[in-house]
Amino acid sequence: MSLERSEKLIGMIRQLALPDAAAISASCSSRLMPALLRYLEGERDIARQALFTRAQEAIWLFAGGNPISQSDLAHLAEATFAAIPTDEESVHAAEPYAEDAAAAICYGLRLCASGDITNAIWASQRIFDALDHYYICGEYPDPEYAVQKAWDIEADGQVGDISDLNKLVGTLGREDAIQIFRLKSRPLPFVR
């Protein structure tokens, strides 16, 4: 399946200002982050754990309007890209969404460093990839139906998130809005 199904969501992401797109990217990676942290903890890889945590925070800071140098963002993006666990490693370690989380963080950093909004779409896609895996690999009588419904609900939820973010920024200002928006970025139920 592909995120292309949700023309409305893609269209809304494409219209976002760069800091708002960063907030959506950070939200997507935050929803998968517990799986990555558990994977790295199991690997006893404190250095990569710190790297991904710092990278995640950098995206949130950028979204909140805090200046981060382009060279720092580019360096973080390069380092996190090199540190992404493979899909096979993640699955073998019983944390199949660790790779999705790490990739979403990389897309968020690339977005911040380059200004290319397409990276926000790819960060969002990682949520849909995780949903695919969860429902297709689960024991459901009709996994395709479950995936379809989960995708519909997720797409509607992300559209709502974008609307909420716009209202928050308009009402509270960027920095306070991002702090509140972060509260919505709870992990997916099967990733907690």
C-alpha cells in the first residue's frame, strides 16, 4: 500500500510551512520512538540511543522556531541515516518498528536541513508502513480490511493533527503551540 491513497493528507502536508511540516514529521517519529529506544536498549547501544534522542529533539526545536544551524542539522541527518537499524535487525530483535522510527527521524532531519517538504510525507508514510506490518502480520481474519480501516483512521487523524496545529499556532504562537502539540504525539498502541 502507499500513502498516495490519501490525496487530502498529502495535499495538506505539501501546503505546510516548513516549521509545521517539521512538527508533523516529529509527531510521526515520536509515535514510533518507543520501539527504537527499546531496540537500542536491547542492543545496549547507548551512543545510538543518545543520537536518536538528540535528533528527535532537534526536529521539535526546529518546529518550535528555535534556531539550529544547517550544518548541525545536516550532520545529525547524516549520522542518524548511518545508524538506522535494518528492517531485518529490527524484526530479529522483536522490535519491527524500530527501523520505521529511525527512518522517520531521518526524514524529519532532512526536511529541516533541506526545506524539502516531501520528507514530511515520507515521515508520515512510516506510520502507514508500521500499520501495514502490524495488521498483516497479526492474527486477523481479514488483515487487508483491518489495514484499510487503520489507514483510513490514521489519514483522518493526521489531517486533524494538521488542522489542530494550525489553530494552535494561530492562537498561542509557535513555541507554545509546539509544546502542546507534542502532547498529542503519543506512541501507536502497538508500539508502547
